[in-house]
Amino acid sequence: MTFSNSVRLFQTLVMSFHSAIVIETVEEERVRTLINTAINDLQMAVFEWSVAQGLTRSQGNIHNRWTNEYAPPGAQKPQALERTSDPVDALKHIEDIQFQAIYWMKDLGPHLKDEVIGRQLREVIQQFAHNRSTLVITGHNITLPPDIAQAVVYFDLKLPEPDELHQAIAEVVRSLKGRISVQIAPEGMRALVQAMRGMTLQQARQVIAFAALDDGKLTQDDVKRVLQRKVQVLHEEGLLEYIPPEMNPAQLGGFSGLKQWLKRARVGFSAQAKSLNLPAPRGILIVGIQGCGKSLAAKTIAREWQMPLLKLDAGRLYDKFIGESEKNFRRAVTLAETMSPAVLWIDEIEKSMGQSESDTDGGLSRRLFGYFLTWLQEKSEDVFVVATANNLSRIPSELLRKGRFDEIFFVDLPDETERAAILQIHLIRRKQDPRRFKLTELVQATDGFSGAEIEQVIITSLYKAIHERRPVNTELIVEEVKATVPLSVSRREDLHKLRVVAQERFVSVR
């Protein structure tokens, strides 16, 4: 949704007697812009409240018909109305005001634990239902008492769209006029805006200003700096791990069937497909044995498609407070949509949304699973989901039926050709020439090994070579292979069961 569409939606809510609107955001600057833009047509006064400043009349819009008679001459900001810092006093004052207005209450949520404040808020909401005034409550992670929650409407103010980010760059350039030079072509500017998607306006301004001031110019090279800062920002948010295509070195040996399917699926994001009203691919589920390349496949898809990879870690979603885990998941997928086109990787999906082995989570896994299914079915942004799973017994049957994902792939242990490719990849990655090794012998020795186990054999062989001060050769690697017990041996029964199920229901990645 563009910012202009957000403005129109906000106006419609105000005009349709929605007496309380909740906006969960820390971007108060954008809320102020939203409100002031909306009242251009509504011709309404705007009041702002915070516990630090009290209640003031906003002077930020030319159509505000009232002036603040309490403000002294030459004051830089409106002076608060007397005795309105306390939430109860402020709400009582609002209740006494007779004309229509928008009342913006900042960080009111934590105060609503007080029953008196909650009751007074309900009184105001009930009165506003008849006079078309509107209360706007903003803050981060707003939790409302049930009797208030049913009387409000939640407004989703998404992160800045490209036009807002482009304007933010222009503002930074104007403010730094004379100190930097702009040396970036239009296509570079588009790449810069795309790199900033998922940031707040303040974060975007900061990263652009830093990149420009560092060397005195704004160039195409600054896209990399923005991406590096974006990785840090999303890591600090704690919900998604962000890997841009430029920082994704993933290589996948084998998986020819999956690769061919992905080539066809990529067409679904093209303009031609959209012109025919074809839906973009939703995503795939990859099930199989641990260490056989499921995670690597997710990384490789993002790199091949030149899309950012967003990893959703289930452990970061869970919160001890009721309702917060669901909010975290909603914020994560909303953030993913903001940065579309992107690949969203949900690793070991059965741990976060699978069938719980007990009722200790209070049904949280099922609620997250239900929200995920709804979002997967109805999402409109180009977010391609790659979900991976190890334990089929914990995956809900609803997730495995045809139509949820575009396809479900099974990853078995690598065959001879795939093991040869995996060996070469990891030898080259560790600066070893594959031609120095008897590759056929290594392929035969690693029969029954997963890709991760082959990689670990290479690593331990190199450690042993350094420790014993001897060259790495075929014999040394074979020694390490023989000293390793692969999962295909230690979990032979589980592997057999998985293969039986997969042959009947899933598509091989080969």
C-alpha cells in the first residue's frame, strides 16, 4: 500500500465514525505526516499528547483552523494545555472539548494497565462514536485491555515505500548541499532505494548521510554500504536475518530436478506472467535428511534469482507474554513483504508451527500455523517462501496437501554424481586443487554420507594435516571417512521410513 493510499484509508476511517485508531509504530514523524496530510480535506484540528509534554494543539498543518492561545510569542513549539500531562487529566480535557478533532495519544498503551485510565479512555471512545472525533493511539507493541481492544480499529502503517525513500534521499542531499557531490545515475538511484527498503525513514536518512559524508560523494558504490547497514538493522530487530544477493556465496551440488523447476517458476515473477493475471509462485517445502542441502537450497535460490534472503528463526518469534509471539510473526512477514521481491526462508518449520508433542505451548504453534497458512494463501507481494523440515511426523497434514505450496520436494542422500560435485565444491572452498585427489575413490568412500558430513570430513582432514604437518591427500581423507559414523547408519530406521513416505507423496530434487 502506497502512502497516498494509507492517507485515503485513514480519512475513510475518520469519516466513518471510527472513534479510536491504533497504529503500532515507532515512526512518529510518518504518523504526523499521515495525520496532517489527511486533514487537508477533513478540515479538523489536531491535538497531540505525550506524558512528557501534555496535550498540545498541533500547528503543523495550514488547514488547522485554531491557533494555540497558550503559546507565548515566538515559541518554537506549542505550549501544553495546563494540567494535561497525567493521562486521566488529558482524557478528561479531551472529553470536555466540543468540536471535532483528531487526538493523537503517544505511548498511551502502558498506562492502560491502570483501571481508572482505561475506564476514562472508554468514556472518551464512547463519546467520539457520536461526534466523529477520533483518538489515535501510537506506540510499539501496544497491548490493550479486552474491553478496549474490541472498540478500536488497528491501522497498518507499513514501512516506507520507494517514493518516500526517494524523497528521503533528496532531503539528505539538500541538507548536505555544498558538502557532497551526487554522482549516481537513475538506475543507481533505484538500486539505492531498493537497498533501503525495510528501513524506517530515520534509519534511511542516517545511512545515506553517513555513506555520502564518508567520502564526500553519493555514488553507485554506496549501495553496498547501505546493504551492510541494513544487515545490522535487521539483526538488531531480531526477527529476520537478512542476506543480500551480493553477500550470498551459496553453491549447490546436484539437485538438477529442483533447479529445473525453479527456472520455470522464476517466469512467474515476470511482467508477461502478470499481464496474463498469473499468480506469482508462493513457495516450496523441502523435506529430507539432516545435512543434505535443504538450507543450502534456500540460499542458492535467493542467489540465483538475485533476491535478498530473509531467514525467519523460530526461536526469535517466541515471547513469554500472551499474544506477543503472534505479533512477532506478523511483523516478520510484513517486513518481508516490504522488501519484496524476496525469498523468505523458514528453517525447520515443524519446530515453530508443527504439531506440539504436548500442550505446554497453550496452542501457540497451532495459532502461528493458522496465521501462516492464511498469509501464504492470500499474500499479494512477491515473497517466495522456502520452508524446510526434518521431522515429517510433526508437520501438520494441512501443510502437506497439494495447493499449500507450489511443490513439495524430497532430499535424499547424495548419489555418486552429487557427491563428486560436493567434494569439488568444498575442496576448492578450502583452497585445495581437486585434481590432486582421487575423486572416484573419495566418491565411493563417502557412500551414505550427507553433504554436511562430507564437508565436515574435508574440514577435519585439513585440521589433522595441519596438526601432523603432513599434506592433505586422498588417503588422509579416506581415514577420516572411515572414522565417521554417518546418519544413514546411526538412524537407518528413520531414514527408511522417510524414504517410503517421500516416494509416495513428494517430488525428488534430482
